[in-house]
Amino acid sequence: MRIVGTGSVLPEKVVTNDMLAEFLDTSDEWITTRTGVKSRHVISYEKLEDMAIDAANKALTDAGMKAEDLDFIICSNVVNEYITPQLSCIIQGGIGATCPCIDINCACAGFIYALEIAESFYQAGKVRNVLIVCAEEPTRMTDWSDRRTCVLFGDGAGAAVLAPGDNIKSIKLSSSSATDKLWQCRMLQPTPYITKEEKDVPLQMKGQDVFKFAVKAAGKDITRVLEETGRKPEEVDHYLLHQANIRIINAIQDYLGQPAEKFPVNVHDHGNSSSSCCPILLDECHRSGRFKKGDLIAMSAFGAGFVSGAVLFEW
Ligand code: UT7
């Protein structure tokens, strides 16, 4: 398969570090030096499903394709207002598609997992055109009085349309259960029979453990896709990494020994929008004219689970 169209949407409200410092014991200096984030887009009046539909429509327009041409929709989402129906069904109706669709929750690595699922469908000969939409509102997961988490995140939706081709050179996924490092749980409806203890807990994170995992996993995943295709790090034109923290991006860059110009970033004004990071960055690079036909792109992401993955593809 190959990527033939991209789209992205960000919420209108921009929250700067100084705005956070008005109600949190934090500072622009701390957030900037520890994370690289200066501001983030935060949902206020928008509905996540509308942003997802807009991003999907932009990607379809970019691909010159109609919703009725789609054979499958994969939506990556960690949380949204609906427990059911699945977000992909809402997107399907919103864009006017009729094909089957599924949601996946692979945290921040969702776009890479979605690509791997799509690739399997292509290899099985089941699809011609596939839409991937990543739509996330992590700012609704954090406790906004917890300076360790809420300063990191922003919201957004990113989409990509896939068509037949052989531009995907390799995808590698990995998962390793570490459920106390990055987690959140919510209460379900009570019943007359529940006897177990249940709790509603906002996003919890052991930041340094996640940091170490991220650098190690991304380095390993990218090395695996390079080795499988017999490529060297210097042959890659662009490294599109999950935008969680500029220090994580810099550490992966050091590990690969590649120049900073190959690592486009938007973490400074987007923050971490979970699985939406990768397709939003892809869309921004594409629309700014950064990619040339035939450029080699390595993309990598990691997230809660832990899960991680990398993909090597030609533009
Ligand atoms: O998609 C995956 C999602 N998560 C990640 O990728 C997160 C990965 N981890 C990280 O990015 C970093 O670990 C953080 C940015 C979360 C934290 O940076 P750190 O350099 O690991 O800082 P730390 O957790 O060791 O905290 C250092 C100090 C602590 O104070 P004490 O205990 O040394 O007195 C924190 O309480 O900084 C304090 N701190 C803050 N200070 C001001 C933590 N958050 C803040 C804050 N403002 N927002």
C-alpha cells in the first residue's frame, strides 16, 4: 500500500505555558526545558468526532478520493465521550462512507498499529482503499491540578488515506505489559451485584520509566525496520517521531547519529496528542512541501501498555 492523502485538525484554543502557570505550580522555563512544549491546542467547544470527520475529509480531498471509494476505516482512539458506538462508525456516517470500520486502542502507537493492520488487509487482497483516522483528546484524561501530567498533552486528529502500492517497506510492532507506568481507569455504571472495589483515577504516569522505555523502544524498532530492508540510518530522509518530549526525540536522534534537520518537530506548539501526533506531523510535513517523491521516511511511536512500533516507507 501507499499513503495517497493526509489531513489534520487541531482545536482552536491555544494554551501557553504561562497560562498554565496561572493555576499550577509550574513555569514556562520548567516545561520548555524538560519537554520542549511551549503551547498546546486544547478542546473547548469542539467535539472530537467532528474533528475526526474533518481530518478524514481533508485526507480524502488530498487523495482525490470519495468516501464511497473506501473499503475499510480504522480509527485509533484512546478515549472519547462515547463508550459505544465506536468512533470509526461515527466517522463513517460523518463522511458518508459505507465500508466496515473498527476502532483500535494502541495508545500513542495507534497510527503504526493501524498501518500494520491495513497492510495485512492489503496482503490478503481484501481492500483497495483504506482510511486511517487518529483522534485523541488526552487533555480530558489528565487531572488539571497535576503538573506532572497535564502540561504534556494537547488534542488533535490526523488522517491518512491508503491505496494499492508497494511503498511500505517494513513495519515492526512490539508490546510489553507494564501497566503501572502509564494508566487511567474509570468507573462503570453501578449494579446491585458489584462487590469489588472500583475507582475513577485520572491519568497516572511514571515519567522517567516512560522516558527510558521510549528511547530504548524507538531505537530498537527503527533499527529493526532498517535491518529488515538492508538500509542504513543515513539513507532515511525524514524521521517522524512521536511528539512526546523534545528530549526523547533528541535522545533517539543521538542514538541514530543523524542530523537534527531530518527530525521535523511540532511538539513545541502541539504537545503530545497521543496517536494523532504521527499523522498530524505527516500531514504538516506533506502540506509544507517537505517531502519529495521517493523520499524514505521512518516513523516511530510508543505509548501506554507499553506498546511501540516503527514503519519505513517511501513517499
Ligand atoms: O506518549 C507517552 C506519554 N508520556 C511520555 O512520553 C512522558 C515521558 N517522560 C517525560 O517526558 C519526563 O519524565 C517528564 C517531562 C514527564 C518529567 O521530566 P523529568 O525530567 O523526568 O522530571 P521528574 O519527573 O524527575 O521531576 C523533576 C522535578 C520533580 O520535583 P522534585 O521531586 O525533584 O522536587 C517534580 O515534582 O520536577 C517537578 N515537576 C515539575 N515542576 C514544575 C514535575 N512536573 C513539573 C511541572 N512544573 N510541570
